[in-house]
Amino acid sequence: MGEQSLSQLQPLSPSSPPTAAATRPAAAVASASRGSRFKKPHSDPSGSNQSKKPRLTLSVPGRPLSDDGEVAVAIQHLRVADPALATVINAHEPPAFQCPHRPFQSLVRSILYQQLAFKAAASVYSRFLSLLGGEYNVLPDAVLALTPQELRQIGVSPRKASYLHDLARKYASGILSDAAVINMDDRSLAAMLTMVKGIGAWSVHMFMIFSLARPDVLPAADLGVRKGVQLLYGLEDVPRPSQMEKLCEQWRPYRSVGAWYMWRLIESKVPQPVPAIPVGPPALPVTTEELMLQQQQHRNQQQHQQQQQSVIQMIDPLQMLPGMG
């Protein structure tokens, strides 16, 4: 589920029009839709090759899932649209999408957490906050002021340090801002954020779902979501990313919530660990046949543990997701 395996993921589809739960007038929706399309740049008659800042396409996205009652509306829609998903919904508590941090801080955190186990990443992030003097000081200029040597001392690799500085520079130069990130439509936001070094499609999807509470984001290349869809519909093989759009079409415009339930489904299927020390009376001398049987059981137990570990590794990124915001 790392960034390398998702480098070929296409930009996200534009947000679907809000449902009846939204209060925006139809005219405003149409206007926003027209405004969300990129325009062809005009040719420069002077032939100048001056670099220009990327054009920001702003439109008001659908109501975030953090709004009161929006998750309930999403769940009601998904129950009716997909009876198979309704069974999973009934087995789990509803999700909560709350975003206490600013977008810049959430993006910084997502970079620091990349390719690290949860506990190690949390330790690095804690030292990072201490270095800056608290989370309120996680600002572009403050991050730019940190040298690679200072970051390395708290466990941040030179490569990640370059990612942090690239993000901070784009904020400091005005290419990105918290206001623009919040108001950009999904397609434009994906295009802009993947311009930052170290931020790939998977990170963008997670940021949009858990930090911005965008309602209609489908992480089509995420292995956990794909495996969940396989289990949900009883498919023989794990669906390819190119198949996910069609398989999850009925979840629109709340595919973010559908994806959340796929992670929960996979999480519930993780095998329970086998006790390392069997509980029972002291073992008696065994025969050759019993010894061979015990050896076979031991091999089966090892295979079981390997399968369990592979599933845990697959959903391990999910454990950090609720804290991304």
C-alpha cells in the first residue's frame, strides 16, 4: 500500500453533485461545475518561456462528512444502494470524520508517517512537534527553517526532509494554501498535491478522506479496499484498480464511507493469534506418529501466523488513518 505501488493511479474523478442532504441551489452547483474545469492556457505571443504558477481551479465541494448528520445520510444511501454493504454496516459502529488539524499540518504528518510502523512514526512526529515548540508552530516558514541535520537528529531521513521542505516552499510561495486546499474540487486537489515531492495518490486519497472529510473518494488502488470488495461480493480474485470504479459505482456520492467499511470488513477478518504457550497438563512422552503429527501442526501454525502477519501488514496503514487529521 506504499506510494511506490500507486504511482500510476489516475487523478480522482470530480466530486459528484451533492445529494438532497445538501442545501446548495442547483444554479450554484452548475456554476461550480463549470468553474471546476481547466481552461487551455492562451498562447504567449511574445514567445516568453517564463514559468507560471499552476492555475488553481476552485469550486465548493460537496458537504463534508464532518457536518452534522452527513454520515447518517451517507449510511442511509449506502443501505438502500447496496444490500451487501448493508450487512457490513449493521456489524459495525458508524464512522466519525473529525478534522481537528489544519491541512498543512495534516500533510506534514502524512509525510513523516510514510513507510514507518505506527509506533515509530508517532515517536518521530512527537519529536518533530517538540523541535518546533508545539503543533501550533507547524507552519511553512518554521518548517523551512529546520535544517536537514536538525531533522535527521529526530529520525527524519534526508529524503523526507526534502519532501517537507518542498511542501513548505509551495505553501510559502502561494502555490498552495489551506484555504485553497479546502475549497478545491477533488480532481484539482489531487493534481496540485501530487506535485509535492513525496505525496502520491494514496496519500492524497487518505488526506481527502480523513483530513478533509470529502464524501466521494474511492482509493481504487488501495489493497485493503480492493480485498474488502472481493470479500463483500464473493469474487474469486482481488479486483484490479481499473475494475473498482464500476464495482463501487452504486456507492456514489459516498464512496469514502463505502471504502471505510471495506477497511472495517478486512479488519474483522484478521485471524485471531494462536497462543504461543499451550494451556494444559504437562506433555507425556509421545510416539513417532504423534511426533510427526505435532511437527505437521507446528508447520500449519507457522503458515497461519505468516498469513495473519500479511493481513496485519495490509491494514496497518489503516491504524494511522484516523489520526491523519
